[in-house]
Amino acid sequence: MELEQILAKQFGYTAFRPGQKEVIEAILEGKDVIALLPTGMGKSLCYQLPGYILQKPVLIVSPLLSLMQDQVEELKRFGEKRVVALNSFLTVSEKRYVLHFLEQFRFIFTSPEMLLQQQVQDKLSQMQLGLIVVDEAHCISQWGFDFRPDYLRIGQWFSQANRPPVLALSATATNKVVNDIRDTLSLDSPFEFLYNVDRSNIHLGRVVFEDREDKVHWIIQHIKETAGPGILYMSSRKRAEQYSEVLIQAGIRAAAYHAGIGAEDRQFIQQQFIDGELDWIVATNAFGMGINKSDIRQVIHETMPANVENYMQEIGRAGRDGHPALAILLYCDSDVELAKFVVTGDLPTSGHVDRYQELLNQQIQPSQMLKNGELSETAFRVLDYWLQQETMEQVKVRLNHLALEKYRAVNEMEKISRTKDCIRKQLVGYFGQELLKKPENCCENCGINYDEINKARLKEEKKIEMIPWKSRLKQLLMGF
DNA sequence: CGAATTACACTTAAGTGTAATTCGGTGCCTTAAT
């Protein structure tokens, strides 16, 4: 059967989107593939469709439990029953059952941590997989080195002989990220598909402040006068809470979102935002991955993100529907030092390496450091990982290098934040691409007619307000 | 690391100067004790 026929029969689409066919063909030829496609451009089809051609299971490594759940549900909506999320949501007996019948599933979603468990490894070693997918593969680069070391360990598992082709999917396309993916997963001269990173319908605004506190008034004023839905990114949980409170006081339908909020509430807030019952999410960088909402009109950064990759991912959540959207970066000089601290604050230090060794010499479990509160759990896991790979001296150099690398990334973001040149050109350039055409209302430095954009967006907002029949129906039923 | 806030010491008692304290992101998984 032709690929197009399967596309129509299984998924009900009439044509491929850019990149999908090339990527799928390469997979079917048995090649490793790195596909960098913008979010919302049908990345998941790149492994879903091969799942119906390859006669063996497809294993998808995913960074978030919520993402796995979403994708399982999506496949079920397409009528697929042989799909499972192998993760900590399963009870012990469910997990035993799933593992026992693992080869029966067509799509198996799992986390790096779960994938590396001995029982899972044992089972997989007896199976023949058709394809391994690493979804949101930039997590290898973004999280592997200093946050979730199991993202690096999966590479060691991949390096074994007799593995099926690997498909790495991401929307973040710097050379460093691509190199980290290729090296860590030991990909064999992969086929690389890179999509244009520029998003011409997102206007890149910037406002410079002398003092961080001056931003408060600007934000309240701006959000009152312009249309959502929008995301306001903050640099800390506490400030996210404070700002959401202030916006609510000002009559805005807003909610805070960060990792300190329980999973259930987070799910609820996210759903309310998607359903249009909330206009603004005031969030840390915990918010966004896997969010499927096409009509986000604004993304505001109260503080500069810690690197350009994050900035790009975060603003990229706006305007997926192709209509005009606004990204505004609020910058002040003190943001730079704050970002530097935040991104290196939880890294282990050479002092911790010495202490680890000292405890070992005294025949004490190094994990004692956790109980004393000398080190966070994350930092300990990272330290433990590297000491398994390298000597003490190498680890010290490594940690030092990691911190410098993070500082460098902050400086790159600072450079783009402060540039007097075209912001879009700088941004696209950072991803190793050239800006072919400047859109109208390109960026702060090229000139943005805010009034025009806001008027257009407010008009659109009014149009939309006629539509939500669900809430109107609810009102009618409740008798108003 | 650094800024902002609070605590405290000092001395013709209410303000000044300095020291101490506090705060800062991202997620898997597990398991013991409620």
C-alpha cells in the first residue's frame, strides 16, 4: 500500500505535511533519523504511521507522564487499542501484566527512568522492536547533563548492536542539540530533517526596564488592555503566585502554574486554559511542553529565560493557528545575574565531589549527604551519575564546565535581548539559519505597530466570544 | 551570586549604620508512614 493510502485509511488525512513523508520513508529504509519539526506540525505521525507498516512494536521514550497520556489517548481516538503507557501510573500488578504481554502492543510509551529498570531491560532484550522513538529529544541536551541523567544512560542502551532504527523528534534545532542527540544516542549517520525555525506570525517585542519592580505596572496595564489567551512566564514559583494574584485582583481570569502545584491541579488549570475558561497562565518554565492550544495570542516573559532554546520553545507556543501573535520580552539588567544563579544553583560543586569521596573512605553511604541536606536530590543523582562514568578529577572539571556552559547560554540570551539589530535575524541566526524574509511588524527594533496588532486581536476576540456555545448552553440551562 | 528585607546594636530613645537572613527551575520513580 502507498503511504498516502495508509495516511487516509488510518488517520483520515489527505496529504502529508512538510517533512513527514521524507522522515517516514527514511525510517522505512532502516535509517536513523533526527527530525526537527515545529510543534503542532504533526511530529507524532512520523512514528504512528510506520507503526502500521513495521510488523514489530514501536517504543516511544517520552519526557513527561502527561505527554504519554495525551498520546495514548490520541491513538485510541484513532481506534488503536494496542497502545500502552508503561510508567509509574500503573499499579504493581498492572505493570507485571503489561510487561508480560509487552510484545503484543503496537505502541509502547515509556520514560527514560522506566526504560532503564532491570525488569524492563530484561523484557526488551527478548523482544524485537520495529522502531525506537525519542520524543522531545532536546531533553537529552537540556536535561541529561544536570537534571535527569537517565537521559544520557539511554544512550548506552542504544549503543548495543541489533537495535532497530531510532527516530529522534524535537522542535529545538541548534547544532549543539543535534550533536548531543546524535552522540548520546550513538546514531549512525542519521538522516536529518530540519525545518525553518522562524515563525513569521509571532511579532517579537521587547521592553527594557531600569528596575524589575517597574514591570508590575506595565504587565497589569498591558494585560488589561490587550487580548489573550496568553502565557506570562516568570522566573520563580513565588513570583508566579504573586502575579497571578495581582491579575485576578485586576479582574483577569488567570491562574498560576509551576512544579510546586500538585499534578491534579496542574492538569485542571491546563484544561481550563485550553477550554478558554482561563485567559492567562502565570507560569514558570514548567508550563508548556505538549500543550495543544493553537490560539495563544501572547507570550510575555517577565524575566529573560536562561537560554535561547527555552525562549524559542516558549514563544513558539503562541500563534500555532498561523494568526498574528505577540511575544514580548521584558528585560532589565539584573535579570542576567538572576538567571545565572538559577541555572547553576543546583549543580554539585567540587566540594561535593570531595565530600562524596570522604564519606566513601569512611565507609559511609554517600547518600548520607541527602539526609544532612548538604545536597538536593537532583544534585546528588547528577553527582552519582558522573562519578560512575569518570574519575573524581574528571568530574570536577566536568561540573565546572557545565556551569560555564550555562553562563555562556545566559550570555547568548542576554545578547539577543539587548540587541539593537533585528531580533528575529539574531534569533534565527542562533539556530544556524538565515532569515529569508522579514515579516511586517517583525520585531521591536524593526518596528512594531502595537496599536494595529492589538486592535486586530481585540476584534478577533469579540468574534470568538460569539462562538462558545458550551458556556452559553450552560448559562441557559442554569436559568440566566 | 546578589538584592532585598529584617534584626540588631548603638546611643542623651528615634533614627542610623551594619550584620544576618532569605530567596531564587525543569520530572521521573519509590516507599515509608499516616
